[in-house]
Amino acid sequence: MKSKNSILSFCSFFLISIACIGQHSLTFDPLKYVVQTQEFQGKTVKVRSFEKIIYVANPTDTTKQILNIYVPEEYFNGGTINGYTASNAPIFFPNKVGGYMPAQPATFINAQGGGGMGGPPSQAVVMALSKGFVVASAGARGKISPIGKAPAGIVDLKAAVRYLKFNDKIMAGDADKIISNGTSAGGAMSTLLGATGNHPDYEPYLKALGAANATDDIFAVSAYCPIINLENADMAYEWQFNQIHTFKGRGGEGTLNEAATKVSDELKKAFPQYVNGLNLKDNKGAKLVLDESGEGNFKKLVKTYIVASAQKALDSGVDLSKHNFLKIENRKVKSVDFDNYLVYMERMKTPPAFDALDNKSFENNLFGTKTIENQHFTAFSMQHSTATNASMADKQQIKMMNPMNYIGDNTAKTSTHWRVRHGAKDRDTGFAVPVILATTLQNKGFKIDFALPWDKPHSGDYDLEELFDWIKELK
């Protein structure tokens, strides 16, 4: 059906070539669908919905390892939408992972009513379909024992990508143009998909599930506030918020005690060595560094993104006059007082922000095993642990959850195109984390569109028109 002049060729192909592998068939069934419609922006969006497709031969959780695929009805009649056809329509691949918990796939019906990590409801699925994309969204296991600990979630999403590629000839959409999308932990999953394409580290897990015989690299990455680089994120958080001793959010509300302040100081002190060891370069070729006190041109780079964010907001008509941490002259944002800006942001988490000393954080839970519920994943927290019988996660398990370990790896096929957004008022992880991601991608020759949207908290899918315009221009 790669000619895709008529998607009716689905049927003839399917009837003569059903192939079962293991317990569940990995061949797409073009006859198993319902037609659904929804009004969106004054237009009736009509699609064929193929839902709850098990995408591996040997699933361990048939309530999560399922795939929903939505195809605009026009494509079954030789139609076009925004220049796309059944043959060349990109496949938008959003996930609903949050907090590294198990996730169901996104849906078309009620797609406008349930998304967002603290932001407005997501319209991503229906908007993508209205613009001519094919949408495929996979569920995935999460940090629930015994089957969902790391790296289960990313393995599942890779298996779903392989299912799409395995069936590319009999499905609408171009499986060579898959664009992942996710927010928070889902943003981390999106970046992992983009960084780790076809890497052999994941192969034993995919084989055990009976994943389709295909590749799992993707064309492009969209990630909102990705919670990544977990083994270094505690240092990054304290480098940023070290002088802010009051907190409000995870951990409740209050003031850091003497012990917590000492932890913050130690983590901040360790961060420059990590940054300096990355050998990152700015756009003029100068090495990005921090001195022992945490000052340097890396910090200046972070501030330039905040200034650019404020400038874009100012240009769009946002009144920034109340913010005395911004220096504005002749409608140009000249600089930001970073320390006062952080007072405005407020600290959310107590140190360590991710690898909690009591071994009870969301992320400690992620790095458990079938028999151990929670584990540490940084040497610092393991050394200073207050938990009884605490253990350290396996190095390979930690590695496989961090896209930074794979970007540019010769044995991985890293996505060429990246779009990363991290809100300028997002307190869930430090600005350094996405800045390091963006700079690494840029230094290694990948195309990265990165910004810190003004006043946005930890959230995603808030600029979908811009996102789909970006996808439209990708080559």
C-alpha cells in the first residue's frame, strides 16, 4: 500500500498476509476500526480509529502495551489535507506518561479534555488530525512492581515505533516521519526515543517482549519540560536554587533546615566539575565553564535564554514593567538579575530534588527492581542515605534512562530534528538540564529549536500551532 493511491489495498494485503508472531499478531488489521467525528475550530474532523492494538507479541500488561491509531477519513478516498496524502503524512506520536507512572495511549474522543501537566487541556491529538497528520499514541508500563521499573516505559514506546515501521506498507502515514511528543517524564521519554534509536542496549528487552522486526529510530522530537539527566539533576537544581531557602511544592511548604542547607551547598559545589567535564561550546566556539563559585559563561548562557524569553513576551504585548529583575530600555530587554529572578520563581523541591536521601522520591521508585521497590541512583545520595538497607540501582539501568548518554553515539541513530520547550517559570528541574541538552545537540550537529517560554510553569502542549508549523517545515 506504499503507493497508497487507495487505502482499500489495506484489505487485500491483510487477507493474504496475516502473520502471527508468538501469542499476538504484529500485523495491522485494517478492518478493525470505528469512524469517529469531532468538531474542532469550526471544522468537522472525521477519522478512522484503530484502538487498543497490542503492539508486542509477548506483552506483560495488555492494558498498557496498546496503541491507538487515528487516520483522517479523507485519506481513504484519495484526499489531501494541507498538502499531505495517505502516502506522505507524518505520524504524530504523543505519549501521556507523567511522573514515570503507567500510561494509557491518548485518544481522539475527549482528546480536548484531559491533558496537560498542570497546564490547559491538551488538544494535540485532534489538532494534529485536523492538520493532516496520522496520529499514533502508545500506552506504556510505568514504575509499578514488578513489571514497570526502568527501562520498561521507554522499551514499550520503542516497541510501538517498531510496530508502526513493521506495518508501514499497509498503513496510512509515513513511518519514516515519526515525531514524538511528551511532557515532563513524557518529555523524557520523547527525548530518549530521539537519542537512542536502534541502540543495542535495549535489544534484549525488546526481544523478550516480541517486538516487531523493524527499527525504532524516529524522525523528530518534541519535548516539553523533559525530566532527564536524573543522575546530575540534583546538582543542577541546587546550583540554581542554592540561595533560596524557602520552598513551596513537593515536600510541602517551609524553610530548609541546617542539614538540608548543607546538602544544597555540597551539591552546588559539585556542579561546576560536571559542567566543565562536558566540554560544551557556545555558538562562537568558546568552552562553556563554571568556576568554583558557580559563575561563568555557562551561567551567562542560561541567562541569555531568559532574556530572549522576556523579549518575546514583551514583543507580543505582555506588560513586564512590574518585574524589577529585568532591565528594559527602549523596549529591549537588556539583562536579568538572576538571583532576584529566582526569588520570583520560588524553590519547589527540597535537596536532593530527585534522589531523596530517604529513598522515597518518584525517581527512587523508578529505579527499583522486581523485588526492590526503591533504589538510589546517585553516588551522593547513596553515600548520605538515611534509608534502612538502601541499595544502588544498576549502572546500566541508570544509563538507559538518560538520553544524554546516547546523543551522537555511533551505535545509535539520533533524530536529526529537535524542539524542546521548558517554561521560564518551571521549578521541577533546573534550567541547566534543558540547556545542557540543547547545547549538546547543537554541538553534535543536530538541529535544535530551544526556548524557555515566558512565565510558563511545568506544563506542555501550550503552543501547538507553533509546534505543527515547525513540523511542517522539517525536511
